[in-house]
Amino acid sequence: MSLIIAAAQSASVPGDVPRNVAHHLQIATVAAEHGVQLLVFPELSLTGYELTLARSKVVRPDSSDLDPLRHLATRAPMTVVVCAPVLNEKGQLHIAALAFCPDGSVLTYTKQHVHQSEEAVFTSGPGGPALRVEDATVALAICADAAHPEHAASAAAGGANVYAAGVMIDEKGYARKAALLQTYAREHRMAVLMANYSGVTGGEVSAGRSAIWSEDGQLVAASTGTEEALVIGTKQHGAWNGIVSPLSFPSATGSQVGPL
């Protein structure tokens, strides 16, 4: 059976959850046309990487505002992983990944390794369950999680054969973090997906260049720039093939997205 996974290199409107949901839906619709079974968006994609806005833009996993994504996941069928600020039962704020699954359920993963720059706003979370996508076991990571080798090692020990990270990585940190992810793929025999932002968010300029690596650390597909795009990897009969599909509709920020 084939497995088709994709990283959404996308832009977000600062703090505008409804508009970002609509834009996520546009991208997910294109992904569904490609037969994608797992689609992953960048860190805090529903609000943008806007630390000063996070507390006022909390997202509830069961919110009806997210129903368009929930319904698309069921119809496609496709597991859609988006990121947002989420409160726990103690009122602590986590950076979370919300996985909308084809069976209608929503699984929550919370970032375990909050970056020093985020500590004034967010609390480290306990993580969350792996996802089942067809025959694959998918472990989620959010940005700085993937800077800790023990995080990837734990995922592999738990049986993951796909490690999927939604990130916000700038040019300064890109080479080191991409090399780490490639190393995890090779050392742990996991396919690795990295979904980075397009453009500017929270005053930070994303390096873009979202990518997918195969279980032997070979690059399957990668964006070459920062424009909005889908980076798609297909595994069939044990072999990976990849494409980058430009997204040419107006972006969430209102600007027309051109080809890569």
C-alpha cells in the first residue's frame, strides 16, 4: 500500500484564526487532490508564530471554528495536523498540534521542549500519542522538540516510522536543524517531514525550504525557497518519490503567490 505525506509551507495572518482556517482548508483541498494521506502545517499555524497574541487567541480542539478542517479530514480521507495555542486544565498555555483524523477524532500533541524565547508565554507539555496513517506510525514534533535527539530516539523506540515536525526556522538556524532531521532519518530508519513557514511571522523571517527525507536520510523533496508550496513524498513498493507543488491562489496574507 502506498503512503503519501506532505508538508504545507504556508503563511498565516497574525491572530486571525478564522481566516487562517480558511487558508488551511484551501491548502488541504489541494493536498487531497494529490491523494495526500498526512498533511502537516507549521508551528502555531492557526495564529501565526505570534507570541504576544497567543494568550488572547487560544484555540479549543473541539471548536466549531475548526469544523471545516474536521470535515475535510473525514471526506478526503486525510489526517490534517495544524498548530495552535491550547490551554490545559490548569490554565497553562501549550503550543499544540491538533491532528484531525479521518474517523472524525482530534488528537492533541503538546510541545515538550519549549524554546527559551517562548518560556514567558508557554509551558512545556507532555507530548501526545502517535498517529496511525494507513500502515505508518507517525510521531509528531513541534520545532524545538526536534533539537533534542532524545525526542526522536523516543519516537523511534515507540515504533514510529514517520517523524513529522511543524516548525518555524529562520535562515540562521536552518542548516543545523535540517541536518539534525536528516540524521534522525538515517539513524532511526524513520521518514522525516519538516513543515516550515512561508514568509514572515511574528517578526521572524522563515527560511522556508520545507523538506521530506526517506528512512536512509536521502532527500525525497524540498522547497527551494520561501513561497507557499506543498512538499509531497510518496512511498510505493518501498521506494520514495517526491514533488513540490506551488500554491498559486492568494495567500493568507492577501498577496498572490507565484511559482517557485
